[in-house]
Amino acid sequence: MATARPRRVEYSESTRQALVDSAVALFTEHGYAGTSLDEIARRARVTKGALYHHFGGKQALFEAAFDAVETNVVARLAGVVSGPGSPWETTRAALQAFLEVCLEPSYQRIVVQEGPAVMGWERWREAEEGYTFGVVREAVAGLVEADEIEPLPIDALARVVFGALSAGATAIAGSADPQQSRAEVGECVERVMNGLRKGEKPACC
């Protein structure tokens, strides 16, 4: 029989979640420099002491917000990759889903724009690879195993695709017209993927 969780544990977890949700919203709206811990605590309706109980400072809270955004994105993309359809269809759908993610304000601001500056380039890149690279590798491996694309080393190909997507995300986030950039990056991704596919090369859509 399952044991009831102590109320204090549930309260602690709900407090932490409220702080992370507050941080995601405020960092997205105002950026790292424009957001104070007082504002985050106030929006979460907790004391600043409670904030410090869970997080050592502003950067730790930013990294928790980064983690929350990335975890959500990875879960969504993994669901597309493992969804119904052939490996080719699900991979194309996941690539397009990622480009849609690149239009979301929280992903643009926290992950793409502020992440490298706040966390440092090496730490940010390591974190990025810990999230989306795994989904990219799974998709590429599925294509190779299904004999959909020319046989290439999976890790190397996954890193090339991951690098292209990362560069595309930066272009979209920094564009004066993100929708147009998303369309242009999407077309380029389609052409590259079609160039890798075995047999007849379908027209880019």
C-alpha cells in the first residue's frame, strides 16, 4: 500500500515549482538583468527566505528556469519522434516542431538569448547537449536503422544536424521577422534532409 507523502514535502515541492514558474515568466518578460529575486518571490507568493531555502541565488534560479523550459521542449519533441508514422515522417515532424518551439518567447529569451551569457558558453553548450542532442540522435539513429538515409556515422551526423538546428534557433530568435526566419530555416532543413534520403529526392515543401 502506498504511503501518504508528508504534507511538508508536498508544500516544499509546490513552493519550488511556484518559484520556477515565476522565474520562467519574469526572465522571459524582463530578461535576467531586469528581473530581481524580490519580484520572483512576490509573483510566486512566497517569502524571500523560502526562495533562498530552495535556491542559492539568482543564477541558480535561472538555471532551474532553463531546465524547466528545456525539459518541456524535450518531452514534446520526444513524443513526436516516438509517435505514429515512419521514422522519416516522425523525424520531419519533430524538426518542424522544434522550429515552432524557436518562436516561443520563453525558449527564445531563456535558452537561446540569455543562456550563454548567464551560464557561460561551455556550461550552456553542455546543458544544451544534455537536452535536445539526445532527441536528435534518437531521430537520426532511427533513420539510419530504417535505411531511410545514406549510411553515415550516427554520432557525427547527429552533431551536424544538432549544430544546424542550434544555429537556426539563434537566427530565428535574433531576427526582426522571426516567422520569416523560421520559414527560411525550415526550407533549408527540409532540403538538407531530402539530400540525405535514399532513392528519389522529394521536392521541398
